[in-house]
Amino acid sequence: MQVLLAQPRGFCAGVTRAIAIVDRALAIYGAPIYVRHEIVHNKTVVEDLRNRGAVFVDNLEEVPEGATVVFSAHGVPKAVSDYAESRGFRIFDATCPLVKKVHREVGRMHAAGKKIIMIGHAGHPEVEGTMGQVEGGVLLVEKAADVANLPDARAEDLAYVTQTTICADDSRAVIEALKARWPDIHEPKQEDICYATTNRQLAVKKLAETCDIVLVIGSVTSSNSNRLREVAERNGASAYLIDTADQLEAEWFDNVRSVGVTAGASAPESLVQNVVERLKEEFHASSVSTIDGDAENVAFPLPKGLWESDLEAARQSADTKENNV
């Protein structure tokens, strides 16, 4: 049995930054660090940070006075950030910069008097955060059929934005439906779906073309991981979403000659390697190779207060206190 690894796969720049923000906050300010919502949607990552002193909360009213608070990579509604500031928390915003770009688009569109339509999945924290950037609400559509149910309006009064982790094919279908109804609807200057989502979906399509089954490593709460499974299935492969290697089932590999493996943007590479090792040890994988794909070299800086100089200052302060004891 052959194993093919997707390229790219796993952590994107926004996830790397978000996890680094919690890591650095723990190192500089000490536990507990309160994180509003899961920092990223991956069970393994969240449990690791929880074990090191991160406390994940859905409501900031649970957070004590004087605490350090981190907003998750998905972003938060403006009401949440306003509340956090009113409480005087030390705040670090781990919202992915590409999600922040959509937030700014919503603000500009709203200021221009546009009624905004968001393409995304109801209940997802990124969608809730984006829709919560302006008062008066944003209309949500999940699929092309929803467009017919939108209220009548003039095209010049409408604009749309997109959840960054939605399936590109699904988004394209909704946009086509919007333009069919309102040809002059205002659209973003650049596509909202992030580069990492697009790259991983294209890589999965390549896997599905040659592999009997595709394993997507990611949590069920992860939007981009779920979309990878859907893309694999739509392109002809059986696909399974798993958190860890422990969830592999022997019957999946009956009469299978090739297995594709990828990971959602919030899944660490260690989980991929664990899956590969189990495929070799228990399911007799004879070869492992990586498909051709674009390398990603994007990196986002940490916010002020979490720089290397801040970490060094914290270490020096700790050393001084220890020497004075």
C-alpha cells in the first residue's frame, strides 16, 4: 500500500501565530491565560495548552479582574472586544490577519451604506465574529439556493464577503447565484477565502485523483478540515476525518492500494507523522511520498507585549527575583 502526503498540509500562518501568542503569553505573564473560545479548532492543540495553563471560556464574564485574555484565531464580535476593554483586561488579539481583513471590509462596506451578505456556515465563530463587526446585522447565506430567499434590494445597495475557510467551490456557486440576481453587487477587492484554505483544497483534489481513500487529520469542529473531507469525496475518493492515529479502522484499508493523507490548517504535523507510522506498522504501507505542491512561506508577527524583547525582560525579572530571595 502506498501513502501519499499532501503538500501543503497542516498549520497555516494564522494558526501558527495564534498558538505562539498563547505560548508566549504563558511564558511572559504566567498561568492562567484566559482564551475566549478554543484558540484553534484542534483537540490536541487545545488540550496541550490547557495542560500548560490556558483556560478556555466562551463568556468573558467568567474571567477574573486583572486577567490576561487572548481572542481566538477566528475573531470576535465587536461587542466582545468592547466588553474586554471595559473590564481592563490585558488583551492579545490572535485573530488571523486574513480574518481581520474581512472585518475591515465589512466596516468599510457598512460605512458606505451597503447591506452586507456573508457567505459562510451558521454558528461558526468566524462567521459570528465577522457578522458582529457592525450594528444592524449582516445577512448570512450558506448555499446557492439561499440566495432566492434574500429580500429584494437594489444591487448598488448590496455587498458580500466570505468566510475564509469555506469550500472554494461552494463559495463560487453562491457568488454566481448572487451575481445572477444582482449583477452589479459590490464584491471584495480580493477573494476572502484564505490562501491556505485554497492551497489545501487543491492539494486534496490531487490526492483524490490518484488515491483510493483520503485521511484528513483534524477535529470535527474545524471548518477547513471538514471542507477537505468534502472536497476529497466530491473528487471521487472515500474520505475520513480523524483526530489521531488511534481512530484508524482496519476495514477502511481492505483492497486499498493507495492512501492520501492531509491535515487541516489547525492540525500539527506530529499528528500526520503518527498516522504515517501506524499505516506502516499495522497496515503494511510500503512507501511514503509527498505530492508536488506550492511551499508556503507566509508568517505573521506577534503583537506588542509578546515580542522576543518582552520575553527576555520577563526572564531577567524572574532571575532578579530569584537572586534576591
